[in-house]
Amino acid sequence: MDAKYAMTDYSDANPAVREPDFNGVGEQDSARVCDASLAAEDLPPADELTFEEKLAALNRTVMRHPLNREILYKTLAFCETERPLREAEDFIAALPQFNLATQNQYYLITSLSKAHGLELIERDEAGEPVTAAQKEGLTEDEVDDLVAAISFKTTEVGAYFVEYNKPSARLVDLLSLDPGRADTYRELLEYVAAEARPYRDIEAFLDGRPALQTVIDGRPETMQPSVFVDKLERAGALVWKDGWTLTEEGREFLEELKVDGQA
């Protein structure tokens, strides 16, 4: 997987203990929102960009904030079939990851549209697409009267990004690039598959394992167990739902490992 457009980071690190604090997470950080909004609005029009440039813009938008990353990916996948705005908003609101999102559903959806991942489609009362030619010369109020509904559909660029970053591909990549810890990742997937686990249980489960040993800048270091949680979450296998548990994709991947005799 080309790291340029991968949603994972496989370098060893020691992130903070991963037990989400839900207090205040619904309040938007105005500075962050302003920066993200400006970044999206500054993107050139689609017809001025190559496919690669659009893909890079979409990648930056999805990767901008870790708490929104999986939501944005899942929204792109959901809208591969055209979805009315309300349906897309309801889908996002139902995602467990949305409990920690830094922006509301409409902002997340429109950021994907501005980054060339979603096409915004306007339709009239008859359900027909409203074209730019139809709106030419109309006042703002007249355009509002003409457009009865809006929907979103994943673009070719968005569909490529979805296929490229499928959780199954991310997980295969993670295990293949870190084979010395592959067994530990599999065992952790099995552990959280049984029931949702608080971080302290995962910490105890992994405590003392050789897989926690690494070398950073030439010095031996002991990684925090949260590294494993973080990487599996970024690969789309773990989600926080009253404890760390498997996503649907993570459960499917674990079943595939069992069929192949690897778990």
C-alpha cells in the first residue's frame, strides 16, 4: 500500500493511554474548525486539478484529524450509492466514532465534497438534477425555489480512496509490515472479540510481552500497549463502544484468519 494515501501509520510510537474521555467532545474547537474550513475553501476547482491532485486533496481532508478519519472514510463508502443529505447525516450520527467527532455531520459531508470525494447533486421537485445552466441568471431566492433537495454521491476519486483504504487491506498491510508482532495483534483481536475491554484490561493483557520492546533512535524502549490499540483502530479493526471492541470489518478479518488457520 502506497503510504501517501494510506490511513495508517506503522511507525513505533507511544501514544497516550487510549481510553476516550467523552466530556466536552461535542464542543467544536473554533480555531481548528476555522483552519479546516479555510483549507477546504482554498482548494482549486475540480476542472483545474488532475486525478492525483484531487486524491491528494481528499487524503489531506480525511487525514486532517484522527477523531474524524474513520467517519469520513465510512461516509465515502456509504455514499457510493447516492444518498440524500438527511440519510447521510443520520448514517454518520449512528456511527460509534461520531461520539468523539470534532465537527457535525453537515460539516463532515461538505468537507468531503469540497475535497472532491463527494459530488453534491441538486434536484428539483421532479427529482431531476438541477444544472448550472438552469440556475444562470436566477436570484438566490429563485435558485432556492428551484432546488428541492440535495444529495451526495462518491466521485471516482472518492471510490478509489475507499477501495485503496479498505480495512481488510489496512490490516493485511499492518500484519505484513510488522510480522514480529503479528501474533500479538491477532491475540488482541481475539481478546476484544470476546467482549468490550477497557484499556486497563488490554494493558494487563499485553503487559510484559516481548512485542512491546522496540528501538527508537538507537535506544531500546518499551512501547505502551496503547500503540497496539492505536494501530488496530487506525486500520479500522477496533472501535470504542463502552470499551474497545471489534468493528464489523475487524470481526470479518478475524474470521478470515481463522479460516486460513492463522488465528
